[in-house]
Amino acid sequence: MNMRKTATMLALLLAGTTAGQSQGINGTAEFRAQQAELEKGYPQLNATTEYMHLSIPGYTMGETMGVSTNSKGHLFVYSRTNPQGIARGGAAAMLWEFDQNGKFVKEWAPHNYAASFAHEVRVDRNDNVWQVDEGSGMIVKYNPQGQQVLWLGRVPEAIDYLEANLEVLKYAHPSVAVPAKPVGRKGEFDRETDIAWDSEGNSFVPDGYGNSRVVKISPDGHWLKMLGTNGSGQDQFKTPHSIAVDAKNNVYVADRGNFRIQVYDNNLNYLRTITGIGAPWALCITNTPTQYMYSGDGNGKLYKMDMTGKVLGMTITGQDHGSEDTGDLIHSLDCRSPNVVYIGSASMYDVQKLTIK
């Protein structure tokens, strides 16, 4: 294939993908109108925003894809940052720790084989740090001292080449048959997005972009259950993008492409569906006797809910930092306290700290 034809195919791919994402992220005009009508009845949160301007020696902060805090109030940021390049074929993933005042502490796991394309970081109740890397298909657990102690998934060494070529053919030659969304295999992720835990230490992973499922994994790494296929029905998902577990061990899956949160028990039996919060990109649940849930979308909207899914308030973030029309693309949330929310972004090179009065 000559270079001109290749360039044409890539242009068609990018054009088609952009149009599809615009529709998928925001929904149809009718859906947007319905959501706007709902939001007229939502109270406005009284929130102040601090842009943290985090500084790292020798580096510049990139997209703050994952944010999480530990019991000491230290902030962990998994950023798409690396001077070697931002393409998935390179390395765009660095994990940093900052203290409670935002001062740089250290880089975690430098030159890490599982760090390819950052997606999320989470800290569990024992202050273990979990790195979720979309590009490598790996989740790595570190103890509080920064030592690797558990590995989930496996790095696909030739990442994205087959998928990219198939997509090029799809848009350049619509008659070419392209395989449907796969049903994921046990033990391997396909661009997983997040992780959360129940009180028994089981992990729950939305998996993710390539697959369309949720996986339950035992504390010692055994895959116990896999649920979901691509679609819009019950127990189906379109980009399960975030996950959270409450004190009753209910599991909340942000089914982004279906504009809903599907709720399960910790054996992944369906309980109910929450809607009215746009496209949920990020979820977090407070670590308090009375729990609250926050959900953020791709237009900078942050929703505070009780655990039934009732919206108690909302606000729009990021409109004063180059995102006047759409707000911040909220990618990650941390909310140990109901009144302090950390926001990681896929459109800004900073972490936002919201204080809610």
C-alpha cells in the first residue's frame, strides 16, 4: 500500500472516529435536551476550585488521568506524561506522589514495563496503591513502601497495530468485514479502566474499551466472575469507564456509552440502574458513615448523589481554563470526604481540588 493511500485511510479513520465520539459522549440532541431539562431541577453546589499547579522536578504535568488519596492525605497522580512521546506505541504514563500540601514526594515505579498509557490510580483501605494502565492491559498493586506485590493482566507487546489496521480498512472500505466486539478471555484485560474493592478484598475491574464487561477477582488474583457483553441491555455495557463499591458491598459501574450507572451486589447480580447524570466518566464514594457518590462527565459536570442515585447538587468545572463551552473532561474522582473532591482531567494538565460548602 502506498503512502498516499495510507494517509487517506488514516484521515477517514480520524474523521469517522471523531464524529462517533461526539455522538457517543454527548448523546443525541433529544437526549441532551432531556438532560438539560432534568438539570434545571438540580440544586447548585456551593463549590470553590483550587488548581493545584503540582510541580515535578525535571517534568511537566500532563493529562491527570488518575487521582487518588491515601489515609495521610497524600495525593497520587497517574499522568499521561513522558518526554519520549504521547503515542500509545511509546510511553505516556508516570505515577507520582505529593504530600498533603501538594509538595512532590517521589515517582513510583520508574521505568515500569506496565506503564504505557495511563488511565487510573486507586488507593485501597490499607494504603496500597493500584496502577491501572489502559495501554499495557496491566493492573499493578504496590504496597505502601512502593514495592510491587501483585500483577493482573498481561502486556500485549504489539499493542494496537492490528486494531488500528482493521479500523483503517473499515472506514476506507466499508464492505470489508471487521470482527465484532470480542468477549474477553480470562486472565487478560483489553484496555481496562478502573478498579474498586469490597469489604472482603475482592477487586472489581471494568474492562473496558476493548471488552465490555466487569470482572471480579479474588484478593490473591484469581478471576472469580466475568459479566457483560457489548450492548445496551441489562448486564451489557458500552465502555464501562469507572467503578465504585459502597459500604454495603454494592458495586456501581459507570456505563458511559449507555449514559447510566448499573448497580450490582458483590457477586455481580443486577440490582438497579441510575440515570440522569449524563455520561458517567468517573465515580467515587465517600468514606463516611453516611455515604455520598459523585459522578463526573465529559462536559465538566459534577453531580453529587445519595446512594439511591438522587441528585443532591451539581456544578460545572473547568470553564475558566480553556474549556468555556464544554467545561473540564472529568476523568477521575477522589472523595474520601463529602466536602473535598479531587478531579483528574483528560483535557487539563492539572488536578482540581473542589471544596464544597
